[in-house]
Amino acid sequence: MGAGQERLMARVSARGRIARNAGALYAVQIVSFLVPIFEIPILARALGPVAYGQILFCQALALSASLLVEYGFNINAAQQAALARGRLETLNRLFSQVLLAKVLLAAPLTGLVLAAWSLGLLDAYLGGAALLGFVLAYFLAFGFSPMWYFQGRERMTGPAFLDVALRLAGLGVLALLVRSPDDFLLALPILAIPPLLNTGLTLGWCRREVGPVRWDFGGARRQIREGFHFFVYRSASNLAMSAIPVFLGLSAGKRAVGEFAPPEKLIKGMTSLVLPFLSAVFPVFSQRLEAGGGAASFRAPLAVIAAIAVLALAGTGLAILIGPWVLDVMLGSGFDGSLPIYGVLIGLAPLRILNQSIAMVLLIPAGRARPASYAISAFSVLSVLCGTGLSFAYGGLGMAAGLVAAEAALLAVMVGMAAALVRQGAVRDGEAR
């Protein structure tokens, strides 16, 4: 077999892996989008905006804390797993280091939450032991998820279907049992058990594949140190959508969270639909752009980003048309502020999709993780500050306006960074000639 045929077969194989893993990730992402959407009419109609807002506040608090434990390993460790190319000894060392790194990150944070709760500092939102248990279970489930391992190895199909099955089962139980405000405490374990069970099963799956865990404190500290910039990127990019209900609840109250959350969940679902594809192509572009190259090496990533932009704009146009009807069907009465919030927040969808795509397809694979992470971090903090400041006077509507304005400014910066990278490739072409 000639070298040309081998390269062709390698490209075909790579495309097949991308298609399979993207398909599996999209199955998870679609369910991840639909389950929270179907949770809205179940919980909002049964509990009302105040109690529903309290659950959303607790979920947001747990997910925000989990970012400190997840620490960007879904990018950094996934990239290392992809470059390991199936070597079990390397994968065992990597899995052991990442797992211990997460333990080291989670332990002080858990202690801090328990101390704050015992001192009564969280009584306004976590006054009961049931709410505290719900927050900790949610936090550990999402913080310790080993999906980075399967993503890096391009073997997402099995874990994806497990996740889908557990989420759908949880939704079915929720719809069957939660019917009135009296079922508030019953809803908490129903919401927490599926992700907690999924994390436990997938950790066991990884342990079976890579072998016994070896506690390597030096390696764990190195993973934390070397993954800092990925942590900044990962945590900052999720902070604006994960922690916003926490800040909104503190500035404008539980009812504002209840009105903001339904349109926020719709927009979050829209922006997340691109993530499975980005996760599937990320290992491939990491390998292709790792050593650098001329302008020609950037053609494929730029074409992918352009195609995503077109689809994002088309999807946003459709969402503008059908979103108000969807909100009316889901919520019923008592959520008068949700529709104006949706009208502002819809502008966030194409902006965030493009920013995620530029980072995951071009900048990070080409070795620009540090400047990209700092830019995303700075503008995410700015969005939180702007939105929170405006929410004191305008509630959820002010929060939405602050988020959109900061995301638009970030896009201008990301486009400038991408343009500079492509110009550097053109300069290298000129020097090579």
C-alpha cells in the first residue's frame, strides 16, 4: 500500500471517528437540552416561581462550585488522552493524576461549604439539611465526571447512551411524583441521583479499562499547575451561564431567578448544541495544529467556524420566531417577566457559539490557550459585574443586557486574535519561500 493510500485511509478513519463521537455527544447534548426544558413546566407549574427559583439557585451554586473541581480537565486532560494514542500505562497515569487532582481541589471547597452552612451563613437559600445535601451531591456529580477520558479517547458512544438513559429516567420520575409545592423536598433527590449515578458508573468504567489507580501527588499537583490556563478558559466560559442565577438571586431575589431561568435554559440549550461537535473535532485539530504551520493549515478550522456561524444565525432566527410561544406553553401564569428577558437574551446565542468555536477549533489547538483563556476570563467577569449591577435596578432584564454586551465585546477580541494567528501563518509561508 502506497503512502498516498495510507494517508487517505487515515483521513477516512479520522472522519469516521469524528462522526461517531459527534453523534454520541449530540445524543447526550440533545437530551441535556431537552431534559431541563421539560423540567421547566414540571417544576415551575408545580412549585411556583419562588420555590422553583430556590432549586435553580442551589443547582447554579453546585454547578459553579464544580467548575473548580472540573478545572478545565475536559480540555487539558482530554487533549493528553488523545495524544496518548491508546497507551494504557500513559492513560493509567493520567487518569490517576487527574482523579487525585480533583480530590485535592474538592476537599477544601467541601469543607468551606460545610463550615458556612454550620455557621448559618447560607440560611437564606440552604437553610435545611436536605438542600445542603442536594448541593453537595450535585457538586460532586458534575465535578468528578470522567467524560474527559472518553472524549480524549474518542469513545463517547457507550457513556453517552448511559447518560441519556439516566437523564430520561430521572425526568420520568420527576414528572410522575412532583405535582404540588408540597413535593419540594421530594424533587431534590430525583434531580440529584441521575448525575451522581452516572459519575459513579463511568468512574468504575475508567478504572476497569486503565487498571488500579496509583496515587501520584506530584503528578496531581503538576496537572493542576499545567492545567491552570485551561481552567481559566473552562471555568470562565461556563461561569456566565452557570453562576448567573446565584448572583441574580443575591441581587434581586428568588422570584427574579424563577423568571430569568426559563429563557436562560432555552438560550443555554441553544449555545450548548455546538459543544458535541467541537468536542469531537478538538482532538483532531489538536494533533494537526500542534506543531504549527502556514496559512494553509488554518483553512479547515476557518471553514468550520464559518459554517458554524451560518448555522448559528439561522438557528437564532428560528428561536426568535418560536421562543415566545414555547415560553407561554411551558410556564403558564406567574412568570410575566420571562418574555422580555428572552427578547434580550436571545442575542447571546450566536455570540457565545462563535466565541466557543474560535477557541476550541482554532486558538487552543494552535497553542493560544493562554491568551484565549485570559480574554474569556476577563469578559466573563465583566459580564457578571455588568449584569449584576444592572439587575439591582432592572432584575433579570438587566442581567440579560449585561451578558449580551460583554459577549459582543469578547467576540471582537476573539476575532482579532484569530486574525493575528492567520497572519503569522502567512508570514511563515513567506519565510519558507
